[in-house]
Amino acid sequence: MAISTKTKMVEKLKREVELLRSFVIGKAGEDSEGEYNPDFIKSILKASEEDPKYEFNDAESFLKHIRGKERHD
């Protein structure tokens, strides 16, 4: 396979990943009415740039943390 063909395939795959990422972010940002929630997306993107604050070793510790958060909000 020629290098230009491989390059074209890589570019096509990059574009597909971008589309999938956009789709997932769009679905995660829907509110209960199914509309785009820009505040949620902004907070997720901001959080993705920060260093992790917690380390979860198993599902139990993750659920314990999440359930604790729900009670305080």
C-alpha cells in the first residue's frame, strides 16, 4: 500500500474519531428534555484539563464517593 493511501486512511480515521467524540459529548450534554446543555459541556471540558482529585481502586470506592456527593449537593 502506498504511503499516500495510508495517510488518507489515517486522516479518514481521525475524522471518524472526531465525529464519534462529538456525538458522545452531545449525548452526554443532553438534559432531561433532550436539549444540548452547554454549561454541562463547559464543566466537563474544564474538569478534563485538571489533575485528578480522587483515585478509585474499585467500583465500591467510586460509588461511595458519588453517593457522598449526592447527599451534599
